[in-house]
Amino acid sequence: MSANTSPPSVYDLLNRFGPYLTVAVVVLLLLVALGFREFLVVVWFLFASVSLYFVYRFLLAFERIADAAQRFAAVREREADERP
């Protein structure tokens, strides 16, 4: 990821994946209402989705921190080479 781009916001992700998530939740709710009667399936699906989103955001933040550390080290190295 370059320094000029930021990770997608929740709004961007919902615009991109919102219809798919809506269909998945509706299908799961129909399955629960019509046959399985296990509300925990829906709760588990939502928990898994939120957990995966937080893992994704953590990895993006970690990558940005690593990029910043590399840029900082490159600047320090360049400054050290320029000094007499």
C-alpha cells in the first residue's frame, strides 16, 4: 500500500460488499425462520464477519506502520550519508 492511499472506510466497504452481505443475512434469517431455528447461526455469522473485518483493519494498520518505519529509516540513512 502506498503512502498516498488510505484503507477503505466502512462506508466504502459497505458500498462494495453491502448487497452481498444483505443477501447472505436474509438467506440466513430465512433458514433460521423456516427450518433450523438456531439463532446462534446468525449470531456466529455476524461475529465472524466483524472479527474478519477487524483483522483486516489491523493488518492494514500494521502495514502502514511498517511502511512509515521504512521511510523513516531511509531518511535517517540518507541524512547520515550527507553528513561529513
